[in-house]
Amino acid sequence: MENFMVQENDLYRLIYVTSDTEEESINLSKLILKNNLAACANIIKGSKSFYWWNDEINESLEYIIIFKTNSKNEKQLIKKLIKNHSYENPCVISIPIIKGNDAFLRWIDQETK
């Protein structure tokens, strides 16, 4: 456990995003990585979503994208995702990473601006 770092100062983030197509998920992932705003993007296929929209409960299959980044890139990454997303009101949220593998967290810093 000696490499397990406890982050009390909120230095790292997971950015959670949903999309309705694989193509958009890939394009958003590549856009963020090419701009060095995240070290990694994971795309998870086949999330069944239920949500309110236009006063109705809707259902759709979506893709989940999880970006691993640091807090210094958080605002710019979120702005770029919202600007380039096809949804009128995209789900783009930031989740603090409280604990993690020290070497992995340092890698996030090395791979981002």
C-alpha cells in the first residue's frame, strides 16, 4: 500500500460524459486527448438511460465516456466538451479522485498540459 496516495487537496478528476453514438464518443475522446486536457478516455458501450426530457420519460442507449485528468485542466476540458457535444444539454460532470495509485496519478500529470 505504500504507493497508494491519499489526495486531500483535490488534484485529480474523472470527467463523466454521455453520448448517443460511438462516433461522437470517439471524436470527443480524440479531441480532448489531442489538446492534452486528459491522459486517458474510456468509452463504455450500451448504457441504458432513462430520463425526463420535454415533460416525458425517455429511454435510450448511450455511451459513457470517462476522462482522467487533473484539476488544472478541468474547466477547459468541460467547456470544450459542452461546445463540441451534439446534445442540447449534455451530461458533463466532474468527480474528484480522492485516493489513487501514486504512479498512475503522476502519469496523469505527465500526459496533460
